[in-house]
Amino acid sequence: MLENMGRMLNSAKEGKFAIAQFNINNLEWTRFVLEECEKNESPVILGVSEGAAKYMGGYQTVVDMVKNLMEYLSITVPVAIHLDHASSYESCKEAIDAGFTSVMIDASKENLETNIEISKKVVEYAHARNVTVEGEVGHVGGQEDGVVGGILYAEVEDCIRYCRETGLDFLAPALGSVHGPYHGDPVLAFDRMEDIKEKTNLPLVLHGGSGIYDEQIRKAISCGICKLNINTELQQAWTKGVREKLSNDSEVYDPRKVIKAGELLMKEAIKQKLELLGSIGMAFKI
């Protein structure tokens, strides 16, 4: 049964561990993530971007696929399905109506007042339907931005106001992480992260978790990070396995065999992240 992220992240906050959000892109990826998290008794958040939802046939198709896979695979660990970086209220509403249990509204490119206005509207609709909401203050850069370029660091006072006026459940403050591969070393503002944790008292989310050093992730958890978003590392691991298969087997043409060739390395990457975040064995303790 799908559940929202509330109990998950509040338990992580109390227990000083973090829960992984693994972004899914198709049926096989969803299956690989669910199987590995079930094997390791870890709660998991399935992240779905607007683009991935469109690729997979829409929000309702994604929800039905996840539910059917969970039943078919006898998944017992807590699973949330979360809309990642929704660009509008309408997109959040569509995902909620389809059965998503959590959404992220990303109006971080707007000024603070507009960000608050849009996010508050999403929160009101979501909370009336037992759906949790994540929001962003500042702006997390992309791979084209480099490590610091393109990042607008979150201000502590803005975070306090945003959380107070929107009533959202989880906060993703932009504090130096980027989406995609890092060009140089990640530079995270840990002091500010801890200050935001203390002054908002909400579970914090760290985007761009692929490529951040393990010691930095451990420190981030101690500073209030309860959810880590991971996508690129799984893509890289899966692609490596597929490339090896195609290089070593010139006769293969069955797409099932090609896609499955990335399973082992992808699952190894998933387990490494679960170990790092401390969520292994936590599924039935939250």
C-alpha cells in the first residue's frame, strides 16, 4: 500500500537517518528499486518528474504501474510515490488526483511572495486529501550550471517565512547541491543547513544527491537532511551494465535482455545508498 512521506521523514528526523528518493523512468527501473528496497527492508520514495510521467504515459499510468508491481512483487516496505519538481499547481493537482501520495511544488525561480502564494495553494489542496508537500527555497542548479553557477543559496529568514506561511511538510533549501554530474567538488553550506533545521523544525531534503561525497552526506544527515534525491548515479550504473552487455554480445537483440543487463549494477548502487543513509532495516520501525 502506498503512503505519503510524513511518517517516513518524521521517523528519519527522530532517528537521525535519511530515506532515499530514487527517480523511476520505466517499469523495469521501478521493479529494480522495489525489489532491492524490499530485500534490504528499507522504506523508499519513488520520485517521478513531470517529464518521466509523460514518458511513461501520464500520472495515472505511473500510479497503476507502481501499485500493480507492489502487489505482484509482494512489497511490504513503506513506499511513497512523489512528484518531483512540479512546475505548477495544476501539475500537482493532476498527480494528486491520480493517486500520488506526495508532491513537490517548485516555484523557486519566482520571487519569495509568489513562491509562497503558489505553494500555499498546493498545500491546501494536498492536505485536504492526505497528501504531503515538499517545497524549495533558493534554486538548485543543473549540470549545465557547474557547482556554484546557477545556484541561488537559500536564506535562513526566507526559509522560516516560507515554511510558516505555506504550512508545507518538508523543505528543500538550496545549499550548494546541483542536479546531474558535478563539475568540481560539491560545496555545501552545512552551517546554514543546520540553522534552517533548528529554526524551521521540518525534515529537510537534499536534491542532487548523486556525486556528493559520502562524508558530506553523513554530515548533511547530522544537519537535518532526512531525504536524499538520487537519479544520476542509478542512470550511470544502469548504462554501464547495458554498455558492457552490448559490447560483449553482438547477437543480443531482445530488449528485455538489454534492459535487464543494467539490473545488477543498478541494484548495487541502490544498496550502497541505503547503507550510507542508514535506512536498511528501518522499514518496520517507522
